[in-house]
Amino acid sequence: MAITRLTDFVTVATNKWTYGDSAFKYEGEVNQDHDTIYPLMIMTPPTSRMPDIYEGWEHYNVEMEFYNTYQTATQNAVTLQQRWDNLQDLALEWLDNVLIEYSGGVIPNVSTSSPTPTQVYIDKESLRIDRVKNSKNDKLCRITMSFDMRMFTRCFTPKSVYPDTISDLVVWLSADSNVTFNIPTKKSSAWGDKSGQSNNVAQSTVANQPLRYGYDGASDKSKISFNGTTDYLVSDNNCPLTGNDLTIFYVGKSSATTASSQRVIGYRDSSGGGSDRLNFGMQSSGRVWFKAIDDTGNSGQVLSGIFDLGTEWHIGRASINNTDFHLQYNNSTEVTTSVPLYSNNDGFNLAPFRVGFIESGGVGDYWNGDIQEVIIYNKALSNDEISQVRDYLNNKYKIY
């Protein structure tokens, strides 16, 4: 189901205006910069309402301002009514292109084509055009076009699935809430768990604290930024994975420009050899990578099928179900590896887990980049549950 938001509409609206400059701002801000290329289109911030929140339509009161120059030389060359007509022609051509974009394109033959369902349309009898002469200090010619536009948007329903509506959630870290950080440095000393299990993570050493930004993540949402050399967070409690099975999701992006092993989630119950261990992040090949070692030294690992993610935002998901290891990148085909001897029924709960780091052979594998969300379940989720969590993350961050 497509979700049309104000940001989506503004992007389409400005992309379809190819005749001069365009902007999303208030009408009073016009003429503050005198290097404008005319004709100019301004979309003013609209109000909106949802008459029936369960039907999935949001009604926007849209007002567009279209400007062109009409100084003395222009007035002598062309009549005012012709200037308005020309501007109105451009405005209606723009509106037509916007509606075509949201209806899946031009339909060559309605009887034989299967057009994309319309996501945006104008309410009937709502289009109004006003004409203004000598607008602003530059003596501009202006047309104001206002209309009510319906956009397919979020459909509110009691059946919405969030991570905490699925059982056995033990860790839920989201960069948009429960983060303790200093201003103005944005050094993050703690990241609160939303699962209800109080499995918070923290870092008391200032030099090792990652930075928290309230913007610039996927979909311009909050992110926690790790420097790849010293930054990491440690759980207040021991890792809460008490059985063999588990499921972990994360949303992140590497900033590394050279190949290196990086970890979003790391766990090791001791510094000696043969200890239980979890590694989840990216391998030096640039692929999402997951590895687990059980209490007798048996290990399993699985790599995503996509090489060299580079600096792309992505959703990683790893699961252990009995002796099968599963890994998925975004909505790609799942990769599975079977490890017949694998058995870790005593779980991974003898030590804290880390976010952004794991010790390996005395050397730290740090996450170099950003993390927006970490979700951990103390069970192997079903295929339906996996899809529900993945859809929640993708609807929120618009990854793919």
C-alpha cells in the first residue's frame, strides 16, 4: 500500500514545475531574494483533515502561487489579460502533469489498459483561481490557484503491527526516543529500551560516546552515529537471549569508504576461546553478515547475497531457528545455512551485549556509520511476523 505524505507531494509538485524557480514556503517570503528565475511557483504549507481515518484519505487545502514579471517594459509589450492567460496555462499544465504522475501515467486505452490506482485527486468544485496585479515590490503578475486535494495516506487501523505487539520482544532501541545526550555536543550517554524489559544501553566514557542527530537519517529521521574507532554502547543487563532461537533487526548505514568488518550487535560471554558469541553487522566484503558460536564451539554464519552495500541505508535481519541460520537484506531473497551440530539452549545471557562493537581476538570490530533502530526477539519469528516488523521499519524509514 502506497503512503503519500506531504513530503512526497511537495517533491512531485516541484519536480513537475520546469518553467522557472519553485519553493515550498509562505507567500510573504516571496521577493526576499532578488535572483529569482520567473515564472515562479510557490506552494504554501497546507492544512489538512482526515474525514474518516480508517479509509486512508487525507484532504489537503492546497494553495499555489504563480508569479511572473510585469514591469513597465513588459506592460508595454503584452496586455495584462494575456499575461494572466499565459501564466494560467502553465499552472494548469503543471497541475495536469502532477495528476498524471499520481494516476500511473497517461492511459492510452482505458478499455485495454490496467492503470495504476489513482493515489491523488482533486475534489470536484474545489478549484479556484484568483488574479492579482502589481504583487510585491517587483510589480509581479500573480495567479493564486487553490483546491482541495485528496491524497491516499496512512490508514489508521487497530490491526497496525508495531514491534511490541509481537511476543518475546526483549530489546527495542529507536534513535527518535529515549536517548540521553549532551547539548551542543550531542554525545549520547544512554539509549533507552522501548521493549518494556529495561534492556537499556549506555556509555559512561565520553570519548566512546556516539553522536545523536535528530535529522539526516533515512527519511531524514533521527540517527545514532558511530565513528568506527572508539564509539559503542553496552547493555545495562546481561544479554536477554535465553534460548537457542532468536531474531534481530537493525536499520543502519555504513560510512566506511574502505572494506572493513563492522558490528551493529556484538556479544561474547568471556574473553577466552570457545565462548558463546554473536556477531551481526557487515563483513569486509560489504555484505550483511551474521555469525553465532554455541557453548561447545559449534558455529554457524551466513552472508547476504548482495555484495558491497557501500553507504546505503538498509534493513538487516538475522534469525536462528533450531539449527538453521537465516539472513535477509531489505526485502531480498532470504539466505539460509543449516548447522546440524549447532545447539545453544543455554542462550546468550552470561554477559552484556554491545551496540556498535565486538571484541574479536583482542581487536575491536566497530560500527563505522549510523544506526536508527535495533530490535531483538528471544525467539525465531514466523514468516508473517518477520514481514510485519520489516514492513513497519520500511514504512517508517522508506528504505526500499
